[in-house]
Amino acid sequence: MSPNFIHDDFVLQTETAKILYHSHAKDQPIIDYHCHLPPEDLAENRQFENLTEIWLKGDHYKWRAMRANGVAEHYCTGDATPYDKFLAWARTVPQTIRNPLYHWTHLELKRYFDIDDLLNEQSAPAIWEACNAKLQEDRLRPHGITERFKVEAIGTTDDPADDLAYHKKMKASDMATRVYPAYRPDAALVVDDPTTFNAYADRLGLAADQDTGTYRGFCEALHKRHDYFHALGSRLSDHGLSACHATFASEATVSSIFDRARAGKAASAEEKEQFATAIMVLSGQLDAAKGWVKQLHVGALRNTNTRKFKQLGRDTGFDSIADTMQAETLRAYLDHLDQEDTLPKTIIYNLNPRDNYLFASMTGNFQDGSVAGKMQFGSGWWYLDQKEAMEWQINALSNIGLLSRFVGMLTDSRSFLSYPRHEYFRRILCNILGNDIEDGLIPRDMELLGKMVEDICYQNAKTYFQFPA
């Protein structure tokens, strides 16, 4: 056992880094502007029965590690008992040394359950019992967790066709943490799959009380739902793309593609690009008109394992980093909106680290002086939300743009136990700055640097997103 592994100065290598973290970063509130937490669990203040429910269910990071450790699917996504799944994870944890899962696991055990023991097969039974007992306390239900970690605002990820019933319930409640939906219209792009697209278009039409039998009606439904999201406090959209769509076509061409899809004819690859481009342009226009923030998550290669996709479906741990060329389509999409004066505040997240400097430099092309940090090179995403890659992102942003205007970290998680990821980021940020001060690369101006840390950890995001109270 190593009771001192997660200690007060974890990650912090210099005295200056310790001062920056403990005096300026540690106690800042959290604005978790992008995550995948279920709105139902937040609205109902769910009580989790056991550690597997709150910690392992839906966590494809852990499933990937378990599979790599020789653990059968039965213990990942299958019907093994909750304890057997937890024990399989406990046996895997010692093998995750140097994987961020090792840090996250022990940070979460420490911060939520006050457990210092290292998780392994021997410690698992006692940890299971202790954690399950504490999960019965109100402080480890969603409202208690968000209050404990000073989570001021949460942005979930929601389809335009979602009824947002749980968001309505939360808006009318006295929850201390405000929860806002984020508009993610990815399903509106799949005209190459008419069966899926038509079912979606019908569902969207019902949600918007709008005939979606025509292209203009479909766009009007997206507009109405955008208005509805705004009324419930949404101030941001989100898009998960392998690359930006930038194949521009006339409305007549796009309408024809829509009509054929509605008649059951799959769009070609080029036609899908044309249609998706039109919907993405519409989304940019809607965001700009309301002063929203657009998020572009770019660069994933999804559902790579055909056999597992057929067996288990999406979001089960079989996605990867893509090597798609990003520069031209990203430039063309942003430039098109900019020429129309409909380019909203935008955060661009990349998944391939080779593109760090590309993305950091691209944001600088479209800063216009209207808003500090209008165009953001987003925090390390997915495979890049670990120590080394967060350092890469911070360094690229520092060298190409203004780190001082960065809106900071988010969880991008489905788990209520992920809030220490903000702590992890803050420690890494302070460690980088502390090392630079000690090396004489930046001045030892603690007032300047302390304010910068506070801004990156909290204030920049608060100012940038302008969530309603």
C-alpha cells in the first residue's frame, strides 16, 4: 500500500507550482461546459447502488484497458455481477501504470471516498465495501457531488429532437448547480443512411411540431429546436466530426438530396458532404445569431471494429485517432461563416496530436477583436486528455496564441466521479508555469501569474459562455 501516493503536492514539482496551485487554482469553482452526464440522473438526483454503477458502467476507457489485460467482454459490457466487474477492474488497475487511468482511479478514490489505498485484487474487497457504504450518503448523489466540487454549471450533450424534459425539471428546481443542454445535431447529417435519417427527421418534426417532409421544413425544425434549447439556457452547440464539412452547394441541390433521402435513396459520399455542409452552415448561423459558442470535436475514427460494432453498438471502446487531413476543410468552413459574418465563438478540439499547431494557428486566423479569445484551441480531448498531451496542447496554445485567454478544462465524461480531471488539469497547468518561473523563462510575478491561473481555471469560461443565472 502507498497511502501517500495522492498527496497535497501531487504532480507539483516546484515550490512556485505549489503556491500557484494551492493559492490560486485549487478552490476555483468548476464550469464543466462539455460532458455526457445523463440529464435524468442529475434531475432525479440518482442514488447509485454500488461502485460499478457509478464508476464502470459506460466507461469505455476502462473497458479498453480491461480487454488489453485479457479480461473477457462478459466483465466489461456483459452481464457479470457488479462485484465481478469491479474485481476484474481492480485486477487491471496495477497493469495501468503510466496510463492516465492509474492517476484518475486513485484521485477519484481519494477525493470521493477518502481512500488512500492502491486498488488491486487484494485491496478490492475492502474498497468495494467502504465505497458502497458511502454511496448511500447524500453527499455522493449527483447534487451532493456537484456541490462538493463547486460545480457552478454543467453543459450536457443533447440531440435537437430530445424533449429536454429533465432539463425543464432542473430549470424549475432549486439545484445549486445549473445544468444546460448543448445542441448536437450530428444525427441530422446522415442522408447516406435513409432508414436512420427518415426516422430521425420524423422524430425531429414531432419535437418541433413542424412538417419535415421538405428541406425547408427540416431546417425550420432545427431552428425551432435551437430556439427551444436557448429558452432552457443553452448557450452552446457541439459537433462530432471526422473532419469539417466544406463542400458548398446551392439550396436547390441540397433540397434535391434531401428529397431523395426522404424517398429512401441513399446519398452518395459527395452528396452527403454537400448536405452536411449546408446543415453545418445553418448551425453556425443559428449560433451566431444568439451569441452561442460552437464546439467542433474533430478527428475521431469511429466504430473501427466491425464485429464488435455489430455485437455491442456505438461508444463501447472501439474508436481511434484518425489521420484525416484537416487544414483545408477546417479553413473553408470557418472562412465561409466569417465571410457571411456568421462565425460564432468557436472551440476546436483535435484528436490527432500532429495537428496541435495546425489547430492552434487556425484559431488565430479568425480572431476579430470582438471577444477576447473568440476562437479557442480546445483542451486535450479523449485520447489527449492525459498529462503529456495536455502539456502538448498548453505548449502549442502558448506558442501560437494566448494561453491567458484559454477557457480551460472540461470532463467530457459520462461519470459523476470524473470531477478530479479538473484538479488534474489545474495541477498540470500550475506545474508548467512553476517550472517556467523556476527556469527564469517567465517573471516571478505572482500577482500576474496567479490571476492568469484563476482565469484559466474558472473566470475565462464564465465570461466566455455567458450562461444565464
